Amino acid sequence: MEVRPVASHALWWSEFLVLMCMGLFGAVCAVPYSSSITSIAGRGRTVPFHTRLILQVVQSALLLAVAISLGLWSAHSIGLGAPALESLLSHRPISPLFLSMLLPAAVCGVIAAVIALLGDALFFAPRLSLQVRNLASNVALWQGILVSFYGGITEEIFARLFVFSSLAWLLSRPWQSAAGLTTSELWLTNLIVAAIFGVAHLPITRAAIGLTPLTIARALALNGAPSLIFGWLYWRYGLEASMIGHFCADVVLQSAGFLKKN
């Protein structure tokens, strides 16, 4: 894996601010969807929309500040990060770099969505009630598209920039060399992050359909498998690629739910 030079102090702060704004944008985009899901499911107490929005922004800002700070430090230390964004902020040509990752990221995102859809259709959906299977299809398509920005941007900042980079940095310490991280270290990191990514979706699973052995296994499998693809995109191309892939996957999944209803 190629090791890029550590970013300058000014570049670090510019990158931090851009990612913070992007992450907060994604967090705001998730509010209509999460409000609808919990309302349709009839779980938990009703929270006014404006209160939910304020809480989401404040909580996300605090978590993003920590995640981006540690994530950038770890990523820059081991040659990971957001190369297209860094090129843009450094006034270097961005088009060749961005275009080289766009198609692979989009294709991988669609593949991740297909894997999740097939896995659900073959193994989990037949064992769930009709009400649970149709829960997401009752959400407006525009809300599904909006929440895709949360998955593609905010979740990738947390999962890839922060968790993946920090864990890869920790795992690489005993064997670190000038050549950078090995493929084995990257895949080990990817597997651990995929498990964490699946567990991180259990709270929304609990709010939407409740936790049972079946719904827990469903959340872990259908989120963990795509996470492996997003993790590969991250270390192969950069954070922007994992964001594009995750966004495309979520758009396909949300669209599939909408079309199922119609």
C-alpha cells in the first residue's frame, strides 16, 4: 500500500472543517427517515421533529469532532484518508483521481446492495412478519434518498475514517515498516470493522422492529457484508470511494423498498 505524506497543519484543519460540515449535513438528512420509521413502527416515545433535529445536530457535532480528529491523525499516519479532498484543498488536479475511483465505487455499491437484497430475500425476510418486511417500504422515497446521504457520508466518517483508520494504526504498530500496512492487516481490520458496523445498527433495529435472535443476525449480516466492500474501497481508493459506494448502495436499497410497495 502506498504511503502518502502526512498533511500539513493548515491542510489538516481545512480537511477537518469540510468533513465536519459534510458529516453534519448527513446527520440532518437522517432525521426525517428516523422519525418516520419510529412513528410507523410505533416504538418509543414521540419526540417533536424540531427537538429530534436539534438533538441530532448537537450529538453528531460532538461525536464527529472526536471521530474526525482521531481519524485524520490515524489515517495520515498510515497512508489512508481522503486523497481527492486533500488534492482539492491543496489546489492540485482532482479530476483524474476522482474519476478513477468513481466507476469502481459505484459498481461496488450496487454489488453491495444486491448482496444485501438477496441475503434478505433468501434467508431473513421469509422468517419475518409481513409488517416487518414492509416497514421500510412505507417510508417516502425522498426520505430514503435523504438518509442515503447519512449512510454515505456520516457513517463512512465514523466507520472508515475513524474506526478503520484507528484500528489499522493500532494493529500495524508491532509490525510497522516503511512499506506500510500489509494486506493481511488491512483485511483483519476490515473484518473487525464490519462486525462493529453491524453491531452499530442494532439500536435502529431495536427502535424499528425490536431485537430477537433473527433480527440481530439480520442486522449483523446485511450491514456487515456490505461493510467489507466499503472497507476495501476505503483502503484501495480513499474515503471518497467508500462514501460513493455506500451512498449508491443505500439509494438502491431505498429504491427497492419503494418499488416493492408500488
